[in-house]
Amino acid sequence: MDNHTEGSAMGAVDLSVVIPVFNNASTLDELIRRLLAVLEPMQISFELVFVDDGSRDSSLALLETYAARDPRIRPLALTRNFASQAAVCAGLDQIRGQHGVIMDADFFAYLESNVAAINGRDAGVLAHVVERCCRLKAEVVEADEREETGRRSILNYGHTFCHALEAATGYEQLLHGEGVSIGMMCAARLAQRLGRVDSAFVERQLKLLTAFDLPTVVPQIDSEELIELMYHDKKTAHGELRFVLPSRLGHVELVRGARTDEIAATLMH
């Protein structure tokens, strides 16, 4: 799920929601209706992008019907093999725990309790997960639509590290979701080093990401190169790196002042 996506079929939008195509067409139909009910009253532009691995013909027919009458809904055929659960999860913010860490501790616990159902792509559980994440993110975007208050920055948990990893690997080695997963672990370790969270927080996050078969280890890339790339991140201000870091489960803040050696240490796991 990306906020303020450029270059979509609709042009720039405030909120782009990326969702797996379900085998069950009736469940997919219900989910679309639920998401539209959440988003339409909000004062934001949005699109619903349904990713397809080519195996769900009945659901795709339904999507094509929706897309023909509503440009905010569009199917997206994947060019990389997403058949494995790891890749499916990696491509979807909704299923990797990010929103639970930054905004909703109870939702994080729900993900922990429903790992098997999510990995098995249980349509009912996935529908609830997608709807909850969509609502959380849309509320943040609506509250800071023009990115004036700084509230919207909380959606970038893990992204400063992720963007550096993506750039260092030529945008070919990691899916965006995989990069964010690694970035979340780097951010959690940095938060621990700064005394904001304890080791139990870091381990709990690691356990959930690992349960979804997401990568959590930084690839073999020179830490100095990664830190240099971080200075190109949009959250950098006046030559100073800023990171979205947790202080407890369900709450993050934009933090500055981390030393280079502290940042480098989080990249060596």
C-alpha cells in the first residue's frame, strides 16, 4: 500500500491500495464494496490495485467488470513470479505488520494470532486485514493530505533503510515489501540503541516478519554506501538524517540525532 503514488492509471493519487486477488469472487466483491465504503467518504483520491498471478480467472472477470465502470479499480498482472507466499506477502504492506507497529498494537496482536490463516490466504482474514490497514492509512493521509503537519511521515516506518537498500541493489534484488521488512528491523534495532524500545520489542517484530517468511537480514552491502544513500531520502532535513522510530508498539515518531556509528551498527546484522 503506497501513499501519494505517482504515475498510476489515474495520475497522482493520495492513496494507492495494493491487494491480492482472492480465489473466491464473492469474497472479492464484498471486499471491494467494504473498501469503497471506507474510502469514499474521505476527502482523498485513491485507487485499488489488485495484483494477479494469473490463476484466478473468475475473480479477474469480476475485476474487469468493476474496472470498466470505475477507473479507481484496476487489476495488475505481475511480471515476477509471486506464486510463493513469501513474495505475495512481500508485495503487500497490508500483511506484514507495519501498520500494527506504527498505529495499532491490537492489530499487531491480531496478525500474530492469524499467521497461519494469512499464510494460507484465508479470504475472510485477509479481507479484515486489508480493510483495517486501508482504514488506518487513509485516516493518516486524510489528516495530513498536503504533508504539512508531519503526521504522514509515520507511514514511512522502515522506508529510509529500504530506499537505500533498493538503490544499492539497483532496484532488482529486493521487492519493495522485502526492503521495508529489512528496514523495519533496522529501525527497530536503531530504536533499541537509542533507548526507545527494549529487546523484547525487537524480537516480537522479528518473530512476526519471520512467520510471514519475509527477509530481515541486510544484504552484504557496505554500510557507508547505504548511509550515503540515506542522505537522499526525503525525510533528510538540513543535511541531517531523520528516522521514523517506535517508542512502543502502536506508536512511532520522527527522530533525529542518531550518530553515524549507531546507524551503521544496525546494518551489520
